[in-house]
Amino acid sequence: MTTTSAGTVIRPARAHTAAAGAAPRRRQGFQHGGWFIAPFLALFALFVVWPLLRGVHLSLTDANISGDGARFVGLDNYREALDDPLVWDSLGHSAWFTLLVVPCITVLAFLLAMLAHHIERGKWLWRLCFFLPFLLPSTVAANLWQWLFNPGTGMINHVFGLDTPWLTDKSYAMLAIVLATLWWTVGFSFLLYLAALQGIPAHLYEAAKLDGAGAWQRAVHITLPMLRHITGLVVALQILASLQVFDQAVVMQDFLPGPEESTRTFVQYTLEQGFTSYRVGYASAVSIIFFVIIAAVALARIWLLRNREEGGR
């Protein structure tokens, strides 16, 4: 900006030019960026949006597995599902499994991560041992634990001198699946906690030591608060994964619903209706109900997290 001898202020046109060209550049940048996300959007629409819409459509019909002669039945499948006691029983089994697994796996993963983080000798070996089971396919892990829980030849009863019918008694069947799941899946949460522990600044612990804080005080007042967000992530992921339990429950029970149908999960019941009873329309309605439940849990987690962050400001 300059001033003439007559006192007239002359403003440069550079700012106006930049402002005028900002909007076209943003539109041009969005157009170019759209090409980068187009493959993802196409795959998301093909493998997520379209199957979901197709499932909603099938849930409103009496379609069978052949797909021929499907009639529109409206909300009849949903009414039948909500009145079906097996739907609620299987949902209860999945919820009970989730209540058993999530707290145990969260605490166990944290303890293993603390051990692997502070141990000095063979640190890589401990980390490998804790994470390696997670790399196994679900069927391999389930078959392994099915053999371990075998009442006649299984190693668990033999080593501990027990005679427990782990997989054939209603009182122990779900517990056996929970134990197998903990061993198989704890590695993922362990890795998340370990990465978070390595990200805590060391000077916080050094300052606490200078102030006379012991190991327990450092863990309570530094480690746990710094891991608050990763703990929320672990809990949310484990809830969503546990509600969808299927592989280990089915394989360990030889594709049966377990003793007195005590291990039939919601996903297993849905597949039974679709591929055993050939009621694709009804199975689609059940799966849509399950989708709504999972979505409600995820949205509740987001809402709680947002309220906690706003309350902490």
C-alpha cells in the first residue's frame, strides 16, 4: 500500500487477485483429489453399500436360497424375528461372550504390554510370543484348543488333573470358547498398548521419580491416564469383534450349537437360517437387525467419547 503526494491511497491488486483465484483453485484441487478417492468409493459402494441395500431388499421378501419366486412380504420377517426366542437366545449368548471377553482381554493386553515394555532381556522374543497367536487362522486356533479341551486326550485335563467336560457341558462350553479367544486375539490389543506405551514421554517418569513417586504411583498417575484413549479404542474394537463371534464357536463345537444350544451365537443363527433352512429373506431380516445393533453400539461409543472430550476441556 502506497500514498501519493495528493494523499490518495493506492492498494495493490495482489490480495484481490489471490482471493479471486482461491475458490477456483480449491475447486480444482477437489476435482483432482476426487480421482484419488474414486477407487475406494467404487469398492466401498460395490462391497458395502450394494450388499447392504440388497440385504434390505431381501429382508422384505420370502426369498429362498435359489432366489426364485420371491414374494414381497413387507415387515413380516422382522415381526417373526422379534418374536423368535432363538433370536434373543443367540443374541444373549453373543452378549454374554462379549461381557466375558472384553474386560479380560483389555486387562490382559495391558499387563502383557507393560511386561514386554519394561523387560530387558529377550524383549523381541517376548513380543513375538505374545503377538504370534494372532497371526494364526481362526480355524487353526479353534482346532488347537478343541484338542486341548478334549476330555479324554486333551492336555489341559491331563496336566491339571481335571476331568472337566469343557466342550460337552453347558456350564463350561462358553468358558472354553472365551479362553481360546483370549489366547488367540490378545496379540492385537497387546500391540496397540505396546505402541502407546512407547509413545509416553520418558521425562514424565523421570520427573515423577525426582518427586518421590513409586512404581505404583507412576502407573496410576502417568501410565493409565496417558493410555486412556487407546483403552477406549481397544474396548470399542473388542466389543464390535466379540459381538460378531462365529469362527471359534462353530469350529470348536463341530458346527453345532453346543450343549443345550448354549454356544449358538447371533451370526451362527443367521447363517443357519440362510444356508440350512434356506430362508434367505428371514436370514436377511435377522442380519439387518444385527447390523442396527452393531451400528447403535458404535454410535454410542462415539457419543460417549465426544462427551468425555468436551467435558475434559
